[in-house]
Amino acid sequence: MATGQSEPIAEIGTLGALKDVRRVMSFTRTLVSVRDLVDQFDVVRFDIDGVHVQSPDGKVSTCIGKPTENRLYGFNGKALSEHAGVIATEQGRRRLVAG
């Protein structure tokens, strides 16, 4: 944690499109690891408008969070799940064309 103290992990599971999410009981907000986003979705971009996940080819980009007043980014899990669905559909189409 930011305080330097450890917090035991209460649960590990999925949260929408996010896999291997770790839950700690003292957190009241969802905190998302940028590294986990990169591992699962390849490209994560932060800009003045928000945080975006992109397909590796750059053709699909989805805003999954907007800047907040306290200088953080919000998180839209529904938008991330929709992005994951679009990417899975595109990958399926590519396999059909290549196969």
C-alpha cells in the first residue's frame, strides 16, 4: 500500500474483463494496476481526455476512465468489458479468414 504497510489479500478472482484481481478489505475504491491492464490488453494510453486501452494494431481504442478532480482516473469496467468483447470478436474473424 502507499503507506508502506501490507494488507492481506481476501479474494482473487475476476472483475468483468480483468483477470486475477486481488481484493483487500480496507480499500473502498477499485484500484486497477496499469501493469495488469498492459499484460491483458497490450496497449494502455493516458492523455488529457482519460485512459484508453487499444488493440495492438491501434484500430480499436476504448476510453475506460476519465480524469477526476483529485488528479486520478476513474474506471469504467463496463467499457473495458465491451472493449474485450470487440477484440475477441476481431481475433475470431482473423482466425476464420486465416484458417
